[in-house]
Amino acid sequence: MEGGEPKIRLTAVNLTKKFDRKIIFENISFELSAGSSLAITGKNGSGKSTLIKTLANVIEKSSGEINFYSDGSEVKKEHYYKHIGFVSPYLNLYDEFTGYENLKIISNIRGINGDNINNVLKKVGLYDRRGDLLKIYSSGMKQRLKIAFSILHNPLILLLDEPTSNLDSEGVRIVDEIANDYKKDRILIIATNDENEKSLCESEVNLDRGD
């Protein structure tokens, strides 16, 4: 990117989250722009998932600032969902619908057309199983569908929480490919303790060290 304001920029300034009186994480600061990638690491219970949910605007921060800019303009918090893709182990899927129908539902919720659904299903290796009900999907297939959810609307920022959990080697390869594609010209953030996932990112916030 040549000169001027970065096309995409995400900053966190002294980000802190508390539940009751317990500090989950404190004074986390970083700045990312298009082409940046960040691994959020730390032992179990250190707050990795909480931090990435806070960045996704799924839960509210206790203090500090999150600022997201696109094309030089600040994105309002209520519009984050249009620009952020989020994969989490806790994402709810609809077992009574097919894989395709699940993506169609989320397309309708997001107000986007479904033209990209088949392409995304091919990308995550589920196209041939698109007509199967989710209740017969394996845990790995469900994880692939969650990844499909996250990239369906071509987000500017991709947030992944333990993305390769339950995946076989082919599923891991798919995640690696998507992650490498995103960090070329967008922003990639992965919450992880997995060395392969961590290696996909150029920078790191370690919640054990508080940096």
C-alpha cells in the first residue's frame, strides 16, 4: 500500500476486561493494518477467547479503546459485524438444517446475497456434503462450516479462536490456506496455543506476560 491512510486499521489501547472483581486481561495495546497478523497466546484460562470476543464486539470491554478504520473512516461499533469474520468453538449452528441452508440463513441475516455460498463450501471442502443435515456432520465438518460462516461476506478482519480444533490434516491445510490468503491484504488474528496456528502470524500478544 503506497502512502496515506492504511485501507484497514485496527487499534487496541489499554484494553481491559474484568468479570466482577477478577481481571481477565489488562492494558492490552496493539495496532494492526492491512497485511498484518497477530497471534493471541497464553495458557488455558489466560483470557484468549475473551479478548478475541471483545475484539469481535461479541462481549463488551471493561475499559480501554478499540478503534477500527476502513478507507480512512472509523467503523461504528454496531457495524463491525459487516466487516469482521469470527470463528469460535462456541458458535451455534442449526442441526435441523443442511450445511447450505445454514449459510443461506446467515446470508439473509447479514443482508447479503447467497452467490458466494457454493464457492465458500468448495473452499472448506464441504460442497459435496452441502445437502446433508448438520446433525450428521462430524465435529470436524462442523468446524469447517464455522470457517465458511466467517468468510462468507469477505470480511476485512478475520478472527479465529482455535480454528484447527477437531480438524484432520486436510482441514488444517484449508485453515492455513485461508489464513495465509487473509494476511496478504487484510487483518488476521488467531487466539491459540497451537504452534502451527501461531506460526501463521507475524506478531504476538502473550497474555501470560501481559504484553
